[in-house]
Amino acid sequence: MSNGILKGKKGIISGALDENSIAWKTAIKAHAEGAQIVLTNAPIAMRMGKINELAEMVSAEIIPADATSVEDLEKLYQGAMENLGGKMDFVLHSIGMSPNIRKGKEYGDLNYDWFMKSIDISALSFHKFMQVAEKQDALNEWASIVGLSYIAAQRTYPFYTDMADAKAVLESIARGFGYRLGKSKKVRVNTISQSPTRTTAGSGIGGFDSFFDFAEKMSPLGNASGDDCANYIISLFSDFTRMVTMQNLFHDGGYSSTGISEEIIELMGKQ
Ligand SMILES: NC(=O)c1ccc[n+]([C@@H]2O[C@H](COP(=O)([O-])OP(=O)(O)OC[C@H]3O[C@@H](n4cnc5c(N)ncnc54)[C@H](O)[C@@H]3O)[C@@H](O)[C@H]2O)c1
């Protein structure tokens, strides 16, 4: 069901790799709600993923950009403004990657070059997205910028290793730039702290299936799906959430406020 709540809005959506990606689902919903979009992803993802299929479905141009490269991001905003004929009303940062997680490194045995990569790709890139946008004056007033986080930024999840630190930085950047862009342009910046979701990035985390099931049993509403997350992102891009900024918004079916659930007690009792 669509209500045209993004009619006339223009934006950039990063991070759509395949149909499971949160960004993929968001792009489809943004298009259905009347937005015009430009898609972006790392040049390597162009070869691995299926972004061309999505681009056709949502009538969008793809502008490849490595989110760690300021030069690529400059070209991205320039290209998006040319293609869409104006400044951006929304930007989705849906990017995360940790070489340490990919290579199965434990928290006490991190490779520090890879740690820097995790932080650069998963957190500093959020800053770069906003710094470049500000310098190019690429955002309309009341634009909305959303990044995606995980509760490991606040609580320890051993298998999440350096991504936990990256997410803490990401959430902090949302506050830092949220203040700045709020003052200068009335632009809002938020992160959504999403339930475990079956995507390429999600499933790459050690023990994913177990903590997916655990979170499902802990959350009174169950895990929020990728589709639910995309709906929430659309609401944050819309004019209905204009005064929400500098927040980390838990979108997790109640998981973050639950101490223990009956389902978990029952499960423990069976052991
Ligand atoms: N899946 C989960 O359980 C979960 C939970 C909470 C938060 N998140 C966050 O949601 C966001 C989206 O991930 P997803 O779950 O949709 O998985 P995904 O694998 O579909 O998306 C991650 C994207 O990051 C892109 N990317 C990686 N390196 C990049 C770079 N250098 N430049 C540009 N793009 C790059 C990938 O190509 C991919 O499209 C991430 O920030 C992730 O940490 C995911």
C-alpha cells in the first residue's frame, strides 16, 4: 500500500546488494511512495550484487561510490543532483563491513589495519556522506539522513567484535552532525538500531542464527524484519517525523527494553 508520502522528494540510497538488503527494500518502498532516487554501492558490489535489477525496478540511475572515498562521494552528490534535478531530501547510509568479522578474528586478536577499515567503511563513511553533502550544499531544508546501527553499540555481543565499536562511532556521528545540520539547514540525522536481519552483512556475523532466534524469543513483538525496517526508514524520510533528530531509534520489537522473556525462561528450564 502506498500513500505518496515521499511525493516530490529526491534522495540517495546506498547499500542495496540483493533483495535481502535493507536498502533494497527501502528503495522499492521509496519509489512506491513517490520519491525519485539514485542508487549507490561500492564498485565491487556492482559485480557481485544485482543492483542493476533494482535500478530498473525503481527507474533509478546507479552511481558507484566507495563510501570511504571522499572523491567518490563528491561525484555521487554531483551526479545525483544532476540526475534528479535538485538537492537531496533524504540519504540512506546502509553500509557496514568488518574484515575482522569476515576473517573470523576474535576481539582479543583483532588485526588493527582491518579494524581501521571496519571503522572507515562502517562509521567514518557516515561522516563523509554528510561532510561532502554540507560542502556541496547538496541537501534541501528538512532533509532526513538515516544510518543503520545495532544494539552492540550499547551492550556487549562478543561475536560482533569491532563492528560494535564502529556502530558506537556511527551513532555518535549522528549526534555530532545532527546538531550541526539541524542548526544550519534544519536537516535531521538519526540512526535506526535494527533487529538481527537475514542479509549478507547480518548472516556474516558468527552465531547469527542463534542470536536471531534468541532476539526473536526475547522481543514481545518478535524481530523486526527488513521490510519493517524499510517502512520505518520511509517514515523518517517523510514529513511526519520532522522534529526527530540526533536519535538512535530502537527498531527491534521491544528487545532493547526486555530483561528476560517467558520463552527464554522456558528454554533455560529445559536444559
Ligand atoms: N542484518 C542485520 O542483522 C543488521 C542489524 C542491524 C544493523 N544492520 C546494518 O544495516 C546496514 C545494511 O546492511 P544489510 O543488513 O542490509 O546487509 P547488506 O550486506 O545487504 O548491505 C551492506 C552493504 O554495505 C555495502 N558496502 C560495504 N562496503 C562498502 C563500501 N566501502 N562502500 C560502499 N558500500 C559498501 C555492501 O556492498 C552492501 O550493499 C549495515 O550498516 C548493517 O550493519 C544490519
